Amino acid sequence: ARDARRQADVRQIATAMELCYDDPLCVGAQKYPSNAVADAANAITNIDTDSLPCYMCPVPVDPTNTSNQQYKWSKNDAVNSTKYCVYTQLERSPNNWIAASEKGTRFDLTAKPAIDLGAATCW
């Protein structure tokens, strides 16, 4: 049940990020909220800056919120704000990761996504 919730949360986060990207009042024209720390847990707490509308405030946290079962964000500082990556490891299948990025949502990753989007993409 917790892995199903993780999948639903990651899908909802992806939807909120896309809505924000298309709204110039969210964080700016054609940008995603940014995070300056690589592999940071719960780094983006709200997907919005003006709160009108608030696309996702607050961003959900993982059902257990411990170790690799945390919603972690890749570094996408202001230079790379046209990319994002949020990911978590599945609990029942610890060799599998789920992630969302500007490319979509994946539930079949067998390796941890890139933690810094400077020269990489989520997968």
C-alpha cells in the first residue's frame, strides 16, 4: 500500500510541476521550482511562489519518510530550472526506483536517478 501511495504521489507531483511550468506567475516563464542541493530529501515543500493558485502546497512526504524511502530531489539550480527530478526507492522492491521529470514518470528504474541535473537528465 505504501508503494502504491508513492506512485500516486510522484504522479501528482509531476502534474503540479507541469502546471507550474506553464504559469509565468508560479516561478517564472517556462521554469520549474529549483533546488540547489543534490539528492535532497523533501527539498521542494511547495510547488508555487505566489500561492495563487497553489499547485501543490505542501508537497507530500513519503509514507515512511526514512532512508531511501523519501521523496528526494535532484539539484536543478537556477541555471537548470528547465529540468527537474523527484524520485524514491520502492519499499517492496528495493532494487527499483520511481521518478518523475520533465520527460514524464517512470516506475521501472533499476538505478537511482541522477542527483545533479547540470550535465545529466533524471534517467
